[in-house]
Amino acid sequence: MSRALIRQAEQIKAALLGGNAAGALIQIDDWMRMAARKGLDPVTKEQLEPAVAELRALAQASLDGARQAAEQVRAIVEAARSLQTYDSFGRRLVTATRANAPQRF
């Protein structure tokens, strides 16, 4: 029983590292059902603690990365909105900028 749970924890880890969040969630659900159905003896629980801690750290890192990516997308969208060259009626907007004339030395 403990070998099956440890093996499944390794599969969950592989799914998380491989970027397969949906597969990891399915495997976590299966893992939890199996553990709830058969119960955990103290030895198995002790063996699984490091694996659970590692999975928790991987999941947190994944969440942090997803949040950072969402922030970057938000920043890109905001920057793109400020760079629009046409108004809502389809007219081209021209912004004049004053730059120093190029000089040759």
C-alpha cells in the first residue's frame, strides 16, 4: 500500500514538473481517494511526509509562477492600450513629439 502511494506521489511530482497541471490534479484526487479508502498507518504517513512537503512546495512555486505570468500579461495589455494609434471611430491618432534635430560633427 505505501509503495503504491509513494509511486503515485512520484507521478504527481513528474506531472507538476512537466507542466501538466490538469493531470496532476486528477492524480492528486485519485491519491487522496486511495489514502482515504485504505487509511494511512503511522509508518506510511511518516514515509509520505517528505513527498507531501515537496509536492506542496512545487504547487506553491507553480502558483507563484502563474500569478507572475498573469501580472506580466496584465502589464502587456495595459501597455498595448496606451500605444493605440486609432480612436474608437477608426481615425488615426498622431502624437507629435519634439526631438532635437540630428547634428553632424
